[in-house]
Amino acid sequence: MEPEILPDLASRIDPAHCAMLIIDMQKDFCTPGFKAEGAGRDLSMAQDAVTRIARLLEGAREAGALVVHVGFGTEPDHGSDSGPWLAQRRRATASAEDLCLTGTEGAEFVEELAPRPGELTVRKRRYSAFTGTDLDLLLRARRIRSIICCGVSTNACVETTARAGFELDYYVIVPPDACGSWDRELHEGTLRNINHRFGLTPGIDEVLTIWDGRTTSEEAAQ
């Protein structure tokens, strides 16, 4: 028997079963003077994303969608590194092997997107928010069917989380203007691939218009 399909964006981002995952919007990745910039990373897209994600976050809060703040963390003295992980980190462009060290200011979320009481926080050690975390359990406990993935970097942690979520049978939404990378070509290529194989890529305005319309309809029915 063919399974039920949520056929369009509006049905997939219904706040009753949709979660917004804010991925790695931390000082080391997004803020001048911290480690990513020190490694030579262009922060312009990440900084632009802060303001845009804040708009989407406000909309998610008002609509009643679940909000999950996902943060990367590295343990001191390679306590969370494996050989393959560290080898590849050392080859990465404009990066550092000690990003977001546990307990440092660089691991903190940027102030504009700081978690509020009642919102979930998940800490990860790899690119995907699902690898080695309880994110899947937390989402399923709340009957979540769709995830909106945003944050940095589009072609690394956002992409890996989106792919993993799809493989776990979540509907995936990745708004291009709510993501950022240090490399625009990688950003754009990733979004084309996600739209082709893994999910939908609507802009923030399209998502907010649907949520605003849903809120108005619910208020009118009361």
C-alpha cells in the first residue's frame, strides 16, 4: 500500500509537525575575531545569515514550530577526534581543528539566535546533527515529520544534517537565504543537489507567508 505523502510545502511545514534546526550558528563560525576568521574564512555569508535566520526564527516561534539549536563542539586534547576525522579536518579549507572547544566563548551561540527557555539544544561532534546525538529521538517523541535546516556551513554541516534527516524519513526543507558558506559555489551546488534529491529549497519569505496565513486562518476560526 502506498504511504501517505505530504504533497506540498504548506503541508510539510505545518507547525504541528515541523522543527526548525539552527545549525552551528556559533561565535567561532560566525563572529569576527574568532577562530574561523582567524583561519582565513570569509564570514560575509555567515553574518548575512544571522539576520535572515533571526527572521525565520521569529516566525517559527510565533507559529509554534519546534525550535532546535544545534551546536558543534570539540573536546580539548583531541578528546573527540578520531584519526579519519582529524586527518580530514587538517585538509579542510579555511578551517581549524579546534573550532568550538568545549567551555570556550567561541562555542557559544551568537546572541541574536540564542536559545530561549523551552527550546531544545543539541551538541554534536561531527557534521551531522544526527550522528552520535539524541536528536532523532527528541524529534520523534514530539511527532516531528519535517525539518527546516538552516545555518552554516551550507556544504558541510547543513548538507550532512539534511541528508541524514532524509535517510531517517523526515521531509527536508533548506531555505537558501537561511544558510551560508565561505564558498558561494559550494553553497549553490549544495542547494541544487538538495532540491534535486533530498528536499525543498523555498526562500524564507515563502515559508513565513505560509506560516502567517496559517496563523490568520486559525485566529479567524476561533
